[in-house]
Amino acid sequence: RSDVVVLCFSLANPNSLRHVKTMWYPEIKHFCPRTPIVLVGCQLDLRYADLDAVNRARRPLAKPIKPSDILPPERGHEVAQELGVPYYETSVVAQFGVKDVFDNAIRAALVSRRHLQFWKSHLRKMQRPLLQAPFLPPKPPPPLIQVPDAPPGLGGGPAALFQAPLCADVVFQLQGGHRVFAHRIYLATACSRFYDLFTLEGPPESLGQGDGTTRDLSSWGRGFLSLRWELVTDPVAGRERRMAVVAMDRGVRPEPLRAVLEYLYTGKLERPHGDLRQVGAVAELLEVFDLRMMVANELNQESFMNQEITKAFHVRRANRVKECLAKGVFADVVFRVDDGAVPAHKPLLIAGCDWMRAMFRGGFRESYADEVSLPGTNCACLRAVLDFLYTGVFTPTPDLDAMELLILTDRLCLPRLQALTEQYAVDELLRAFMQRVEIDEQVIIYLEMTQFHNARQLAAWCLHYICTNYNRVCRRF
């Protein structure tokens, strides 16, 4: 004879609860009519678990659990009330309810013995099975900040900028009247020879000063004849701009030169194999030695070695671009912000940001102005944006305000930088939280601002924080 029967079913299997009513309860009542029964719903943790992760762990042996299979607490209570038995829910994983089941099963067994003469006096004060305290679900994991891939954008990057040289500031004059337009910042950061060339003589202070003055380069290096500054019509905008005119030696042909310059923009060798020897000759003449090595590898059918050359090219360029940004070398525009001025480079901005491309390409006043007013932001935020547009890497600084940067990224339509800034803001909040710094007020401020400036991922994180710490936040505010 049993003292008590614990009748279990799975909260993730509706059929098991159905069998409780149709199969197990009638059988127990048939063989043990006076034995108390305790109904127990098992696997309570699955009600709040990530079912996708659970199903991946159960494959391929078990049937996947669907969200519709999870039974709510009301279903178990309804069956228990219909059968007239106490009901409890348990989870071995969460260590919840197991002790309640055994304690109350003992109570049910002892109460059922009151009819015996020996136990009447001893069990007079024994309570019936108690109600179970509600289960406190575990805190859901915070939402992850998803950083999107870099979009190609309308600008198309450096390659498209070379094909349509908007805001060009250097033109190479070849024999036969051929002209090739380019940008000093791209050439100087990719090749030391061009960096030395463009730092020999800077642009004149005014349009009249220095125009027509020619510097002889025949003794300075092979391939170059002279350098002078003059007004040249922009091939894209059709407006006159001050450009460095570099006269080239007659041995430099247009197509090989364009191949060399395109490599200095992109770091890739994308030319037909038929003119590779001419490209290699011009690269050696202009001292672009890494391109000369790539051409040699292509001719020797060892192109797999070019991957390391390309990696080194981009690392070297990123370092030189950062140096030019810090020193303002080759800058052709100055942004006026609330707390100062920041020099910048139009070609790099056009290649990395559609907003900048539209501003400098259209008929706006900013397209030909040397200074552009950008109110509502500060130098630290703008430098962070420029550093990202130049190198593709977000590098936060100690004086950077995440909320101010989010406002600027929303203004400039930079979703990738916005996501990186949201991740930076979350990391800063978590770091302060781990140091026992009160962040409730900061989270509420962030929530209001992020909803206004389209930072939806950070807004979702702030809502999660407020919901999981609701009582503490309400006590303070």
C-alpha cells in the first residue's frame, strides 16, 4: 500500500497532461482509492527557455519542442481543481519546487492517516498541502547589439572616386595632351614617393600667388618633369579648382599610369594581363615597389603571394591616414563645430559617406567652400566620425560623449558607426555598473534620447535594463 502518489507530467508536452486525466488518475483510483495524490508539472524551466537552443541540443534524437507545446500555469491548476488534488510545478534545472513537492507530499500522506485511532491526537494540527509560491522567472538575456556590414553606399568607395574624380586636387599632364586627375591624400598615404612630392611645395595662400610658378623636378626623381599650381576645371563638378599640375616624362603612358594610380586608391591589381609589364615598368619608375612586386608575382603565376602585400598596404595606409588627420596634412576643408575647428579631406569623406558626397557634389555652397559650419556637435565626436570614415575602424577616446556621437551618426546617416557607438555606450554603462556606480538615471536619459535619434538597439537595451530592475528604478524615480 502506498502512502502517497506523486503524479507527474511535462509542462512541455500537452499529451502527458491529457494522459493524467484519461489514463493515470483512473488507474490510481482503481488500485489505491484512498491514497492521496499530488499533481506535479515538471520542466518548468522550458517555459522561459530559448527553445531554439534547447532543440539544437536535443537533436536528432528527440522531437523538437514548439512554443505552442508549452503549457501555461492555468492548465495545470484547472486539471488539479477538476481532480481535487494539490498542484505544484518544479524544475530541476532551476532548482525550484522540488522541496515543496516532497514536503507537501508528506503532509498529504500524514493528513490521510487522521482516520486511524493512533494518529488522531498526533496529527490534529497537521496542515493540508500548502499553496506553492509563484516562480520568479530568470532575467532574460539583454539584447545584443548587431553591427551591420559596411554598405557599399552611393559613393562606391575609392575605386569609383578614381573613375569619377570629384574634388580632385592633382592632375598629371602626359605627352600628347592626356590628363589624369587624382587626389593627393590617396596617393600620398599609399606611396612615400608621392608624399614627398606633394610636400615639396604646398598650395599658394591665394589664387593669384604662386600661379604659373613651375618647380623643376627633372633632377628630383625619374618620371617627373615639373610641378606647378594653377586653376583647373574640375572634371565632375565643372567648377574651377586650384590643383597641383604634375608634368610627367614621355615614357609614362596613360593606361599604365591609370593602373598604378588605381592601385594606390584600392590596393588591388585589377588590370588585364596583357599590359602588366608596362604597369610594372611605370610602377618601378615612380617607385611604387609593392605594386612592382605584385606584377612580378602575377607574371610568375604566384598571385597567392599578393594577399600579404595587400594586407600590408592597407595597414600602412591606415597609419598614414591617421597621421594626416591628426596633423591636418593635405586637408582641403575645415569643419567649424561648437568648440573649435577640425581639418578634413573631401576625397576620403566622399568615398566613405553618402551624406558628405551629396553635400560636396551638389550645388550647395559647401561644395566649393573651404570652411563648412557643422553646429550641434563637438571636435571629439567629429574626429571620431572622420577616423571611422578614413579607416573603417571606430576608436573611442576618453573625451568622447556617446550620446553626442549617436546624434551625429544619425544626422550623417552612418548606421554601422551608430551600431558601434551603441555597443560602446552599453560597454560603458556595464563597466560603471560593475564598479557599483548608479546608472539608473543615465539609462533613462539614454532611453529618451535614443528613441528620438533612431538608436533603436540601445533603446531596446535600456528598456531591458529598466524592466529587469523595475522595482529599484521605481523607488528612485
